[in-house]
Amino acid sequence: MAPKAKKSGSKKKKITKADRLKQILEEEEKRQKEEEEARVKYEKEEMERLEIQRIENEKLQKLEAKDLERRNEELEELYLLEACFPEAEKLKRDNRFLSQWKHYIECDGSPDPSIAQEINTFITLWKEETNETLEEVIEKSKLVLNLIEKLKLILLETPPYDLQGKNIIQYQESILELQELLHLKFNRATEILLRQASTLADLDSGNMEKVIQDENVTLYIWANLKKNPRHRSIRFSETQTGFEIPRILATSDIALRLLHTHYDHVTPLSPVLTPSQEHFSIVTDFVKEEVKSVQTAVSKDLQEENKQENESNLVHEEETKAEGQGDVEEQMCPVQEEPEATKYEMEMKLLSETVSAAQELLLENASEKPYFLEENEVDLCQFTTLGGVYHLDILELPPQCKPMKGWMIVEILKEGLQKYTYPPETTEDLEAENVFPPIEVTLEVHENVIFFENPMVARWDAEGKQWKTDGISNVSYKSEERLITFNLETFCPVTLIQDAHINMPYQSWELRPLDVNKVLLTITTVFTELQIQIKENLCMLASIKVNNKNHSSILEEKWMTPVSFIIALKKAGLNIFPTGHSHLYVVINYKHPSVEVKAYRQMALLSSAFAFCWSKWNTACDSKKTVFQVREHLLKEEPIRNPNWTLLMFSGDRAQSLKINESSDAFSEALKEETEFHSTLYHMVKDFASQEAMRAVRRSNCQFVDSVCHMLLSTRLLSYS
């Protein structure tokens, strides 16, 4: 028989208190040992970390000390390089004087708009001219528009410290007078044409229809001679422009006029004086006083030195006579030249400070809107007019010419051309809705203007002197045909508006050298990619893409000065130029103006041999620091598919290479290994640049550097991307 199995329920050996206590003590000793080991390990690691940190701090302190030691030397060298900015300003002044002189010696009969006497004489003589036809007025308008543009450019291109307040007022008044006179001439010429409407009537409809087109103006006129109640749809020949008029107008002695001016002479020139301009006037007045005081001091020093020299000459008169006249001249020349050189240097230094102050104030943000908006009023800080102004008028048909015994007899009304009131002011509301319904208007959008979204329609409120959106309904836009249709309660000037900040903020940007003193600035937005070439004192639109497709523009291949170029881009709907109020409408990556100005100036100095590019880390640092990418780009190099960029951080007073790159997981201000701090971007890139690149930088043309800086200041790439 098999042996009996042991019972499973046999008793286990019982643990005594002594054994339990021993076990607890062992566990406690083990825990304490582990804690001690962990503490020792932590202390060791902490000591190693602190040692590494100490070494890093010592290294940073040495680098900072080295940076501080050579700071003055680097800033002096930068100051010499930045002398190109006042030099460029002096060249611009000389060019302004030269253009005035050229106009004077040409004697082509056109007035100089900057001279009040000449422009006033021109206005007075043109007012006296009567019986001008529309064709003659349109031809004369080319000269008038040119004079207006010249005055606007004077106001925009001349720095405020070179413009007196009385001159600004004079130029603005001349612009307004020319604009008003031009519109008055169109009215008088329209009246002359409408007197002959019966002789110009269409054989089929019996009404007069005329279209006159020019590069600056398109004029549509329709005279209702037959008063046929069934003729309510008006379409001008070979165009889609027209009106749908109610029965009461179809049976009235009226004429419809659409004067499409491709320019905007309706929107006020300067609605407000911004705080930055007020502040700037204080700064410039201070600088002017400083210039005067320095000139006075230099003049006194010169007189004192001449006095001392004269006394010295009297004491050593006999010796001087013995040495001869030639030696005297050699001794006197240095004494005379030195003060002049000192005076020039001081003037250039003050001019440099003035230019710097002007550049910084360009970037000052206004704290609030300059005015309060009424209901339905268009905010001209947020929106911009595009494609010119459509002056819509219902006119009373003047008495017609009548043939009589070989003569043409016409009654000329003393009050001139009169507008037809529609709807009548005394009409009650219920009756007006039925008898005087809104007029349907179809307009052709200017072909050289880009709308990235459906345009809005605004009407001019002559009483309030503002654009408003009420009184307009049923707006429909056909983008392919470039036609916009809407209902208008009463005829008045209308315009199309678009958000001025539709292309802000930018998605990316790049500044790359193309040739000697020539660069390519590429700015990519949500809707478009613009490529701008800059050379010497000129800019050009190289290419434009809309929704990733090439788009043709009349601005391409046309070189213009920076200010004219910016105006042209804005008029075309390609606004990439923030104003002092743009930060109220766009979420921006705000950077301190002084930091931005220093960055743009030094980027412009280096742009002839280095490429710059945006960085996503620019949004991660604070407002007193900027981050961007840079690399050497010599002209002989072939295009690189994936170039190696260096990531730089610049605070205006210090530049450094960052350890991170664009693909890093987090932002860090850690210094890149084997690099140093520098006070300027110029000396920062000098550490890794070739001698050829630095020679190219030093040979850069001053006007080219100034133009690149102007474009960077105007686009504000570091804050608006």
C-alpha cells in the first residue's frame, strides 16, 4: 500500500516576535542604505551639475567680459559702416534740388508745384478757360494728375525734419484745389456735351450714349431724349456697365453720368495727426536746436583758433617773414581745414542721429484709433479704397441746341449743370418705396486691381465727409467677369473697399542677394507670394503668385523709387505695409521699435553678401529680442536646395548664435558651442564669413543699403510674420 499523504492543513512554523522585529530592522537598514545611496548619487550628480554650470557660467562671464571689452571698438566700426544712411539722405536731398533745377532750365511751360506762385498762377489761368470739351479736359487732366502726384511725393519722400509746417499746409491746399478744379472742369465739359445731346442721338434708340476712355478716366454718359417708359435697362455699348432705372426716371428729362476716376480724390488726405507725428515734431525740433548749437560752438572754436593763431603770428612775425610766404601757407592750411572737417563730422553725426530717430518713429504703434466711428461708417484705418471712385450722377438735361437759319441756338442756364434729386426730399416713405425704388447698378472692376475676397461697396456721405455702407443692398460679385452689381437708394460717389490687412500677418519671408547691390525680397502671405527686387535707390515687382498661381501685373518690370513703389502696390491691392494702427486689427509678434530698427539697418548693411530668412522661434522670444536665420550667399554660388542656415538672436545690443535649429523641439537661448557674443550683427557673421563676403559688404552702395532698409522698415517683417 502507498504511504498516506500528509494532510494539507498541517500547521506552519510560527514566526516569533523576535524574528518579526529582526525582519523589520533588516528592512529598515535596507531602506536607509538605499536612501543613503540615492542621496550620495544625487549629491554627486548635483555637484557635477553645479560644476558644469559653474564652468558654463565662467565661460559665459569670460565671453561677456570679452564682448564688453571690445564693445566700443565694434560699435565704432558699425558707426562707420552706418555712415551710409546719412550719406544716402544727403544724396536724396541733392536729387530733390537737382530735379527742381532741371525743371527750371527745361522751361516746358508746366509749373513747379512746390512753388506757391507758380501753382496758383496755373490754377487761376485754367479757371479762366471756358468751353473745353471732355476730350480736352481729359488731356489736361494728365498734367494736373502729375502735379498732384508730385506734391504727394514731396510730402511722403521728404523727411519731416526737412519740411516746414507752412510748406506742408501749402502743398496740401494746392492738392485740394487741383482736385476740386479738375472735378469742376469735368462738370462744365459734361454740360457742354449734354447741350448737344440731340445732335448726337443714337438712330435706333433715339437717346444719346457716349463712352470716353483714357488711362486715368472712363466716362459713361446717357441722355434720355425719347423718355420711353419701356426703356429702363441701360447698357453701354461693348461693356457690361449699366443701370436698371425705375419708370419715373425713364420718363424724365435726365441724363445719367458715370465718371470712373482710376484715382481717389474723394477720401480725405490726412484725416488726423497721429501721436507719433506729434512726438516726432518735438524730437526733430530738439535735433534742429542741437544742430544750431553745434554749428555755433564750432564757429566760436574756429574764431578762437584764428585769434590764437593771429597772436602767435604776431609774436613770431620776424621768423615767419624769414621762412617765406610758401611756408606760411603750409602752416596755415591745417589750421583752417581742421575746424571745417570737425564741423562736417558733427553735422553728419547729427544727421545720422536724426535719420535713426526718424526710422524708429516710423515703427511707433499708435495706442488707439484716431477717431470714433459713426454707424455704418467705413474705418479707413482698417479698410482701403481700391480701383478708384465711381462718380454716379443723375443730371437734369439742359436745353438742347436748335438749328435756326444756319446757326445753332442754345439757351445757357446761369446756374450751370444741375443734379436731379432722386428720390425727392418731400416724398413720404411708403410712396418712395413704390415709386422711387433703388436703382440697380452694374460696374466693371478695374482690371489692374486685385481683390482677394469679394469687395464691399461704400458710398460717399458728402455731409459727413466719410464713406458709409448704408443705402446699398443686394451686392453681387462675379470674380471671373470682374463685375459687381448692387442696388443704390440714391446716386452718389461709390467705391470698392477691401480689408487693408488681408495679407497680414505674413507666413514667411526671405532676403537674398541677386547681384552686386541687388537683392530679392520674397514675402509669402495666406493669399499671395510677392517677389520684390531692390537695387540702388529703386524697387521693382519681380513676380506675384495668387493662390499658388502666377499672376500678371502692370507693375512687373517697372523700376520705381521705394515710396512710389509702395504707393503703387497699395493701389493695386497688394498691401504688405503696416501703419501705426495696424496692430489694432492684426495679431502681431510685437517687437520693440528700437530693436527692430537696429536689426533692419544691420540686415541691410549685410544684404549684399548674406541671405536672411524668417524663423518660427521669433515668436518664442520676448519683445526685446528677435530671432532669424542667416547664411553667407556669394553671387558665384549655385542655388542650394537645402542650405545650412545659422540661427541668430539679436537684441539690438547683443548678437549670438543659438544652439537650437528650426527643427528643435523647444526654444532655448543657449549659446551655440564654439561661438561668442558680439555687439553687432556685422561682427557676429564676421566670425563665420569669408573675407570675400566681408569685402562685398564694405563695398555696398549707400543708396542700395538705404533702400533695402526702407523696405524692411515699411514691411516690418520681424513683427508681422
